[in-house]
Amino acid sequence: EPEVTQTPSHQVTQMGQEVILRCVPISNHLYFYWYRQILGQKVEFLVSFYNNEISEKSEIFDDQFSVERPDGSNFTLKIRSTKLEDSAMYFCASSATGGFNEKLFFGSGTQLSVL
Amino acid sequence: KQEVTQIPAALSVPEGENLVLNCSFTDSAIYNLQWFRQDPGKGLTSLLLIQSSQREQTSGRLNASLDKSSGRSTLYIAASQPGDSATYLCAVPDSWGKLQFGAGTQVVVTP
């Protein structure tokens, strides 16, 4: 079964450093998303992306965050200058057409630790 | 703003018992409700998506019911097995692809 792939599975970085989290969505999907889960908290939406543009973003997704689809297969989340509070599990997801009644398919996540 | 709540936060049952997991939401104008499974340190696996026009959705030992008017969904897992041990999350869409998640119910099935 097709799946969403995320790399790396774990990333450790120093505060203030830039990190790029990578995702390969399911190949025929058009809508892409990033979510995150801080330890012990709910999974929360960060951003949705379609047609090379951000469709929607949460208040968490400030100027320190950016997303990009650099080629036909990858989807990346960049955090420009990491803070301690950015430590979380980051999930990439994709859906075929973004419709309300479509399932979202999630990757296995990147655990980001900011020291 | 939609709020999603799951009770209980944790549940432990002996193998073979049926599991009943609850999810409630504050805004009944939902398009669907999705149930996910999360294993420790792992991603989210979609189990069932129940549309607003449906009252039930079944997959194998899993059955999800939806009562929009009362703002509730229930996930039933029949004849639980140790492999069912995981955290179960429910989520409803706020807008396209933007899911509001509950905090989850952590399930332990003991042999």
C-alpha cells in the first residue's frame, strides 16, 4: 500500500540552528500537510499546501516556518531558527484531492529535539 | 471553535474483552469523523472515516458509530488482543485537511 515517507526519523539540533524536515507524499496526491505533536499534547495542524501555495496555516506557523515542494516528489518543512519549544514529533500527511470526506494519510513522523 | 474530547484518557482491559472508546465534539456541523491509531513514537494510522450522513462504519473487529446531534462518536473494538494496545485518536475537519484532534485514549490489553 502506498505510504507517506518522512526523513529523518530523529533530528537533534542546537537552539538557533535551521532544520529541514523532509517528506515524500503519496505519488498521486495533490494536498500536503504538516502537523506536530508536542509530548503529552494533542496533534495540532501547522499548514496545508496545494498547487505550490500555502492553503491555510495555523497561528503556530509563524515567519520561522516555511514549506516547499522543491521537486515533483518531496515536500519540506523548514524551521529557520529553532527554539526549545519547537521540540515535537512532526508529521507530514497527504490526501488525493483535499475533499472534506477524504482520508489523510500520515507519515511515521520526525522526532525533533532542540537542545 | 471546534473542541474534541476523548474520555477516558487511559484504559486497561484483559484480552478478549470488548473495548469502547468515546469521542465528543462541540460543533455538530461536521463533515466526518476519523479514528486513528498511534503506536508509541510512531505515526498515525487511519482506522475508519465515518461521514456525517452515516451512523456506523465497520472494518473487521472495529465499528465506529456517529451521533451528530449529540456530538458523539464511539469506537468499538471486539474481542481485544494485546496487539490492539495503542493510543486511539479521533479527529474532525475544521476545513480542508485541517483536522482537530482529541487527546487520545491510551489502551493496554493484557494477555
